[in-house]
Amino acid sequence: MWISKAEYLDLRDDRAEAIGRSEALEKRVYALETSNDWLRVQFSKCDIERAALIQRYLGVQVPTIRFEEDVSHNTPVSHIINDAGQLFADVGDKEAIRLGVGWDDDGNYIHGAEAATS
């Protein structure tokens, strides 16, 4: 497939802009994740200290909660944008199922829970 030079240059500029934005956003996401980690630790520490004080003064054991990070959904943004050549590569059936991507019998795209059942 051939495209015009102007269209190619526009696509190239859009890609460069998207990469720049993703790099800036990665730094912000890192800062937010760091802040959330700190807040999780502080909240857990306060709750444990509160339970220890109640135990010491009243003799009642209070269960404490602990907030931890859920890392099962993390996907690095740079991997998606910097590997632009891989955008159209076949990821395989297992990865497609994990991503929630599928096709029906007519060749139409299915996303989400419907893809996992087909």
C-alpha cells in the first residue's frame, strides 16, 4: 500500500509527538505511584499503631488492614508506543485471550468477556 509523502510525514510527526507525551506521562505515573506507595505505608503504619495502643490500654485485639499494590494490571506505556513495528504483529491465541481480543465466525472483532467465551 502506498501513501502520499505528506501523509507519511504527518504520521511520523504524530508518532514522535505520542512518544514525547508517553515519556512525560511515564514520569508523572512514576511520581504518582511513588506517592501512593508512601501513603499506603503511612496508612498501614498508623492503623498498626492504633491497634497496638488499643491492645495496650484496653486489652482488646483489633484486626488491622494492610494496603498493598495490585501489580497484576501494570503495562509499561513505552513498550506499546516504542514497539510500533509490533502493532500489527500476531500476538498468538493465548496472548489474545489474555488481552480480551477475539473474532466471531463472521470475522468481526470481539473485545472483552465475549472474546474469552468464544
